[in-house]
Amino acid sequence: MNPADPTRGAARRLLVIGVGNPHRGDDAAGLEVARRLQERLAGIGVGGDSETGAGAGAVTTAATVDIATGEGVDLMSRWEGADRVILVDAARSGAPAGTIHRFDARRETVPSSFFRYSTHVFSVAEAIELARVLGTLPHELAVIGIEGAVFDAGGEISEAVESAVRSVVAELAETLDARD
Amino acid sequence: MTEPAIRSTRTIKVDTLARVEGEGALLIRIQNGEVRDVKLRIFEPPRFFEAFLRDRDFREVPDITARICGICPVAYQLGSAQALEQACGVTVDGPLRDLRHLLYCGEWIESHALHLFLLHAPDFLGYPDAIRMAQDHPDVVRRGLEIKKTGNRLMQVIGGREIHPINVRVGGFYRLPAVADLHALVEPLERSLEAAIDTLRLTACFSYPDFERDYEFVALSHPDEYAILGGRLVSNRGLDIALEDFPAHFDEEHLAHSTSLHAYHRGHGAYLVGPLARYNLGFEKLSPLAREAALAVGLTPTCLNPFRSIMIRCVEIVHACEVAIGIIRAWREPPAPSVEVSPRPATGVGCTEAPRGICWHRYTIGDSGLVKDARIVPPTSQNQASIEEDIRRFVAAHLDLPDEDLRWKCEQAVRNYDPCISCSCHFLKLRVERT
């Protein structure tokens, strides 16, 4: 990548992070969104990313698409330096499967009950709240939660979630294209 | 939900949590003011993994088993790699072993830091969670995040990736780290070592419940180091065995009417693994600065209070930082990132000290390098019986509390063990059955 490239500085401006667990059914929703966005971006010659989280930087759109496990402290370091972040994750709130929840993390608290990571560590919600307290939230942080139904080990994503994933991918692809 | 006072059965029951497969289940039955039953399900043994490892190529095992635990993948990668190396008659020694040790230091640092600062410290500072603690103590939290970051960086440089290292293989590594990248870690390690000592002083001022038990501690023991990568298995009740003799001395039992597995030292009973066990059994092998820091805050080589494990984890962070700095300073690059490993039909064992305690692996390789049999014993499931006993005693001392407060107390008792469940503030939905 040419260091003199004027879009290089912009590469960190918009960061889409797909969060989830690929081995637990609908928990892969956020990852699927990110993966398909990466494919789309790759299709038009723009850098996407692998699980290493090293943003490849964009050429025609000033955006990076990352994949993350959803571990909160990891998320906090990934969005360091990004101006605008869109987080996509599976949600579990009891709403009908495939429901797309949206939160503007700068203006509201994200309910932790929606986005449980494993029982292990901070989830998306806790990471956001901690970053808010420490003053390290990105300028813009949108959270998209795709309501899941089935989270069994080894399962595929369910139909309702698949449909929501497609819809979010289409919407975000437009957002990314629109930032030229 | 608490039943009205006329019903004297309180059932404390925990349902499965979102995104977690049946972990976080706690049932307490209280009859006539006495704790009758405590059933805790905090970790599901990796039976699924043991099954689907069969007929996989032996080289796939470290990467597959790493998925058992998102927070301590290195423990699984190294335990399985060493077991398979033993089966194939290979020993990974010298600089490659040092590199494994370094990687493992990274895991201890980041795992302990995460638990200590974000999960455990709020209990002692009187906050329901780290976020509220951060409002009043942002510097403490920032310090914790910095230390965790150092651990992550160590894992990234050697393991190739922070969360799930991809560089570990049977025989060593796929790639050696760049020497400059290793040396760049010294400064953050030195800062984290100081930060950990400061934190130890802070934890020394916490108020600790007066709670001690005469545990049987089980840990690895090694002649030359605070055991982490291997050694013999020892206890404070006379156990001293080679790794392959583990099944002859330890049983896993499914209790009647319970879905959880309890581990017992045959002829003895429940036992404890993890930082408290390591500390009590291997204090004199801690790094000089770790020993000095421990003694300076009033700890002695014996510590029987599980609530003080927060201090012990801090001591282990100091130790891991000092050991890591030493390895990097003495680092001489080996000629190759791994040694040759040719599979043969044989059985091998490996056991390492995950942040939470001993993690024991045994594999049998069959024909064509395919796995015929796998057995994995993680640390948290070994602690299950001890944790239940702790809860039983702790609850007995707080029976008059309403369920909500009782749940909080139980969570604190469980958090001492940093099991693979203690992350969220309210991971136990307690149901108390009182009759």
C-alpha cells in the first residue's frame, strides 16, 4: 500500500466490526455480515480483512471491515483510532428471530442482556460502557443486533437470521459505497 | 424468585445463560435453616471435543482443542502439542521451549489481568461491576487494561494472533518471531511488572472475609521453575506422580441427578487447582521480584483464603512479567521454528498450568497419524467440587440474606476461582429452595 495514498489516513475512519462465534448457529450473524461485506469489497478491489484484525485499508471506500470474537477488551483496542464504527452482532432479547435492533451508542446505553459474549468476558455492551466511562468511545458508534433464534453448537444460521443478514449486508454495502 | 416466608423451601436455581451451553447453573437447597444441597454447573467438560478429535490428523489437535477455551487457548495448544510429541518420542527443548514459556507468560498476564481488574476487583472495592468502578477509579482500570494489553502483545508476537494464537504446532512453531519484535516487548513488560506490584499493594488493602479451608492443593512441580509447562503432579497431601499416572489417582464422576462432573483425588476427595495451589506448593520457585513483592505486602508462603487469590494472581503477573523479560533478554534464535515430528501408533500425555490450573491431555495416535483416542481434563471442572464446598460454607454463614444478596455472595465465592464463567456481573441466576 502506497504510504502517500491520500485515502490511507481515511482507512481507519469507518470501521465495520462483525462480532460473533462461528460455531454456534445464529451467533455467527455478525461474522456473516462482515464476511460477506469483505467479499463484496474485495469484488470491487477494496481491502477487507481476515481474523487477524489488521485492517487492510480501503482504496475506493474509506472503510475497513473486521471480524472479532466480541471479547470486550479486544473490541476497545480495535476501535481505537477509528472515527466511525459500526458493530454488528447477534442479539438475544426475545424479539422475533431476524429482528434488526439498532443502537446509537453515543446517545444511549446498549442493553447488556442483548449481546452476551460467552460467560467469559466483557461483551459488546460492557465494552461500550467502559469505553464511555474512560472517554475512549469513537466519535460515532452504531450497533446493529440481529435477533437470533438458535444458538446450538455446530449449527447453521437459521432462515430468519439469514434473511436479516442479507438485508444488513445490502444496507452496509450502500453505506460503504456512499462514503466515496 | 423468592417464595413467600410461609414456604420454607428456597430454591436457588440458575438457568443457562444466553450464548452459553448450560454453564452458570447453581442450585441451592436449604432445609430447616441448613444448606442441604449445592449443585453447581460452571463448566461443561469437553466430551464433544474428545469425540470429534477421533480420526483427525494429529497435527490438527492443537488448533481444535484451542477452541475449548476462548480465554486460555495456549493451555490447550501446548498441553496437546506436548502430549502428541511425547507419543511420537520427541521433546521440544531449548529456545523453542523458552518460546513456549514466553507465550504462556503472555496468556497468564492477560488472563489474570482481565480477571483481577475487570471481574474481581469490583467485589472488593464495593462496585457491582467494573464499569461503575471505572467511574470512580479510572486509573485502576486503565492500569489493568494496559497490563492486559502487554499480555496480548506477547501472545500476538509469538502466537501470531492475540485471541487465538495460530503459530503453535506439534514440534514447536510455524514461524519464529522477529528478534526486534521480542525486544520491543521488554519495555511494556517492565511497565506492567511495576504496575502489577502497585496493584498488589492496592489489593493488600482490601478487606477479606475470614474464610479459610484446609484444601488439598494439586499443581505441577518442576525442579527448575515455577511449574507451567510440565513436571510432576504434586499435592500438599503427599501426591507426587508422573503425568501419565493421573488417571490412576484422579476420578471424574457424574453425580446422581446432576449434570456436572466432579473430580476427586482417589482416597482423598475434592481438590483445588490454580493460582492458590501453585502458590502454596511452589512459592520458593516464584521469580525473585514476585516473592519479594508477596512478602512485602504481608503474604506468607502459605495462603488458605480463596478470597486472597486476587493477590496471588497479582503475584503471578509480577512473576510472569519477570520471567518473560528474562527469556527475551537471554534469547538466542534457534535454527528452525520447530522440530521434526513423525507420527507413530502410541499414547502420550501432556499437562500444563493454565491460568486456572492444571490442564491434562492424553492422546492415542493410531495408523497414518490419525487420533484414535483423546482425553482432556480442564482445570475448572476439577475445581467444581471445591467450589461447591466453598459455596456451601459461605451460604451457611449468610442464610438470612434475601436471595438477591445471597446470589451476589455466591458469585463472589465462585469468582475467587476465575472459572470459565465469571465474566458477567450476574452470571448466576440463583434459585433458592427452602423447606
